[in-house]
Amino acid sequence: MTPNEIAISVQGLKKSYKNITVLTGVDFDVKAGSIFALLGSNGAGKTTIVKILSTLLKQDSGNVTVNGFDVLLKPGNVRQSISLTGQFAAVDEVLTGRENIVMIAKLRHLSNPYQVVDDLLKRFGLTDAADRRVSTYSGGYAPQT
């Protein structure tokens, strides 16, 4: 991958909490526009990695860039270029999936948020669920293909 194709680059990432090492030399690159899953057992360091990527936590060592910005040197640029959401507190369950995504698009000041949302729903095969209230979704909802 060329540097312009990389959305996230993690090289030699290390993190400890006092005497407990949670990350030891983590390396990965995520291609722009791709879907990437961070999988592991409880306590494997997934949340720690996400916190570092989103500038909520500083690494002990290693190089981490998000959208070309170093998370330590340019945290404001990183935060401006991403959206971070958790599974539970991320959405308004009274709204539909479409309404939630439109709200986020507007908060991100995207031009033509309705078109952006339609394109995303089609891209990820979620048009069938888009107009249902989020409260009807299961925690691990996946579209039927």
C-alpha cells in the first residue's frame, strides 16, 4: 500500500498500565475505504488500541497515524477527521437508523447529508433496516444477504 492508501497505520505500538503490559509491539495498516475488524478475547487490548487511535489515551511507544495525522503530534486533526461511536450510547433509539446517520452527517457538517446517508446505506446493504427504529435492532445486527 502506498502512504495515500493507508487510513490507519500502527507500528510497534506498546502500552502498559503501571506494571501490567497490555500491548506489546502491535503492527497493522488499514487501507482507506476498507472495512477492518479488531478482534480478540476479553483483555486482549482492543479497547486500548481504539482509545489510542482516537486520541483518548497516549501510547508508551510506537508510531500511530490516522488519516495521515500522528495521534500524539496532531490529536485535534485526528479527532476532526474521524467519528467514534460505541455500540450502546451511540444512537438515539427513538430515531430510525437513517435518522441517526443523517444526524451524525449533519453534525459532521457534510454537504448533502441525505445523499451521503443513502449512499452509505446502499454500500453496506442496510437499506432494508434504515427506516426501522434503532430500538428494534439487535446488538449484533447484520444485514441478510
